[in-house]
Amino acid sequence: MPKFSGRRLERVQSSRQFRGGRFVNSGPMRRPMEGSSFSLMRDLLFGGKKRSPKKPLPVESPVSAWSSAPKTGLRITWLGHSSLFIECDGVRILTDPVFGKHASPVSFAGRKRFHPVPATLEEMQPIDAVLLSHDHYDHLCKPTVRKLAKLGIPFVTSLGVGAWLEEFGVDPAKITELDWWESHTLPGGVMTVTATPAQHFSGRGLRDRNVTLWSSWVLRTDRHKVFYSADTGLNDDLRVIGEKFGPFDVTMLEIGASHPAWADIHLGPANALRALEMLGGGTLLPIHWGTFDLALHSWEEPAETLVTLAAKSGARVITPPLGRPVEPTTAEGPTPWWRDVDR
């Protein structure tokens, strides 16, 4: 359980979202299992879903593409799950890097990843900052953080999460923690990062539920604006974010680990399209799927459902294969690469 003291403790206790010793969401929320335990158990026992792919997923190497600057100034490489390499007007950001083999409290067991990471941390250099949304194991990976700590890369994260980073070896001087609606301008002055509300929860054990904050993120330069949802359910804060900062050049929204029982804490495909509209429309790049077995649906179901719904609604969705760098403003529509995996 993370321990707070000094300035960090003062900031946590003064947050509007910190009440009764825990962080809370901005609106009322059901308990994650409330009203859905029967459907959850039914899907677990009788769902018959293909929760893991039958063969290795196709992964492309992005390294050669990274050697030249993006023509539009904005390029994104999906590395799997919620890990993204964002190149924006000369600034290079890595989000929620989980490069270990398991999303688990231990490095040798748990939810094993379906595919290798498309590139190593060394191949991504230089990284200007790591953006860390919250402390769940599929977003905060201890082995990966330890490697990044040795490289001396700055971290921008949610309030309180810096305690974990320090425990994992990150220099406190390299950690910036933000409360919702707070902003931080990265060295060089080109990009400003703003922590925005998300509807989720935090915790890595039995005793630390909601002790640290969780956030979505807005990245801004003079030329581009990007939204990264991390983990969130559908909520009115998304509309406020869109009104304050939108529209965005690309909106990266989670679609996996969805189930009716978890509708308050994960979007899923249908709510991702609703969130896109609330945020001001534009281009959606789906994340948080296709890397770990974290739900009860088929491994490819979130992406397949998303492109089906998007075709009916006219929403612009791009689904690049793992490791393929894309420039969102010029990228073509859905690339359903997952359909060939289980054939």
C-alpha cells in the first residue's frame, strides 16, 4: 500500500476528489458487480468465448518509420493494450507502458500477453515523458517502470501514483503528479499535458482501493490536440472535456474488458462511440484490447463490434495493426487485421 507524506500527502488531502481517506468519482456509481452477478457467472461458465487467439497476433516493427518525422506532425503507434507511442510536433510520449509478460502482481504468472511488444524501450529513444494514468497492473508495470527509471525518463501521472513510482526506483525529481484539471508543460514548452476526469477506480492490493487517483489525459501543442481516455466509464465529464479542449485530432478510447457488470468503469465499443461524440467527434483509435485476457468476451469482439457499429453511425475509426505507426489525420479507415488470426 503506498504511503504518503510531506507535500504529496498535503496535495492528496486537499484534492476535491479525496473524501473520507479515498478518492471518489465525480458522480454516483454502481458497485462493479451490482445487478449483474447472474449474467457474469453465466458468461464465465457457459459463454464459450475465444478469450485467447488461436495463433500469434501479427506484429509489425515501427523502428524504421520512427527514424523520420511524421509528415503531419502527429503520429501514433499502438504497442498493445493501452501502451501507445505518441509523436506530436517533435515531442515523444509513451503511455501506460506494460512490457512485461504478465499483467499481474508477479512477473511469472497471471494474465499472459498475446503478443510481443513491437519495439524495445531502447528503440523508442528519445522518450520525452511517460504518461501513467493509474496504478492497475495492466497500466502500471513494475518491471517496465524499473527499466524506465534507469533511463532517467520523466513521468507525468495521477495524484498519489508517484509513491509507487518512487518505490519502483524512479527519481522523485522526475515525477509530476496532477489532480484533475491540472496541467503541466513539458520541458521545451512545446506540449502541455492536462489530467482530466475519468470514471474508474484504483488499487493494486486488498487494502489500497482508491488510495491513488485515476485520470484521462489531454495533450496539446500549438498545432495538435489529442485525448487519451485510459480506463473510464461513460460519464458527463467527457462532454465537459470536449467543450473545454475539443475537438481532437485523434481520440484514443478503451473498448476492451467490457461487460454489463462493468459498464460504469469501462466504455466498451458502443459507449466508446458515444464518448467520441461527447468529446466533439473526429477520429477514434481504439485501445485496451487485443493484448491480455481481462474479460469474458472473445479476444477480438470489441474491435469487431466497434467497426460494425461505426459503419452504421458513420463514425471515423482507425484500427492499425500492432506496431504500425499511423498519422491519424490522413490514415485510412478500419483495417480489420484480427479477422485472419483465427481462420
